[in-house]
Amino acid sequence: MTPNNRSLTAGVVSGALSFAACFLPGGVGSTWAPGLIFGALVLAPSHSGVGRRAPLVVASALVYRGAVWLASTLYMNVQLGTNGAHLPSCTLAGGLGALALAVATSLVTREPAERAATRRSIAFGALAGALLDAYFAFADGDRFVDQAAAFGCFAVWQGSYAALHRLDPWRAFTGLVGARP
């Protein structure tokens, strides 16, 4: 498996676990869980230095929580208060979340954020948010559609961010499974 495929896989697995933690029966329904899961399973292990890992997990959780707050605030206070005028609140939150996480990661690791990866992750973050915006615009209350939209958002955002920033949390295990660097 190539490093880019490992990154994408790690992000999508993290997205699936985030979805499960929030939406499946028995899930914690936490507004913090997806950020903690992505931070602990993908972001933090992708960077060396034990002292950096805890701050990266915290940064991931705070960015996710901030994005949820932004999307819900814009949706509830602006969109619903404007007689249904469309405001892409989740699109904005997804893109800004990707930017915020790239900046936070750069500050914690003291390494400059790769500009091309950051621009692309902002676009894909906005795309993931747009999945939810489209869902909200056409929602019919079908539980399967509800869950498919949420799963798609988590998988696209976390998978694309991990792949674009070349996060590779499993690189420490590559020698154990026979992969070559």
C-alpha cells in the first residue's frame, strides 16, 4: 500500500469511527468525539515527538468543536432567521476547519504548513461541508439518508485532509508488515 493510500485509509477509518461515535446506537453523541478520534488516531501519530502529540489531539478536538459551533450558529441564527435563505454554513465551517487545523498543526509542530496541501484541504473540507448543506436543503427525514450524509461528511473531510497532508499514522508499523519506505 502506498503512503498516500495509507493516509487516505487512515482518514476514512477515522471518519467511520467518528460517525459511529456520534450517530450509531450506543454512540456517545459527543461534539468532541470526532476531533479526539481524528487527533488521536491520525494527526498525532503522524508527527514525531511525544510532547507534540497531546497538543495535536487537543487542537484537533478544539477545531472540530469550533467548526460545529460555527456551522450550527450560522445555520440557527442566520439561515433560519432569514426566511429560509440559503447560507452554506457547513461549507464554510468545513473549509475554515481545515485551515484552522493546518495552522494549529503548524504552530504545534513548528513546521510550516504546506500551502498547496492546505489550499486543497480547505477545498475538500468545504466540499465535505457542502454534503451536509445539500442534505439540509433537501432533507426528508429518512434515517438512512441522515446517516449517509453524516458518514459522507466525516469520511470526505478526514480522508481528504489525511491524504492531502500526507498524514501516515501507521508508518511506524511499515517494517512489521513488510512494506518498503
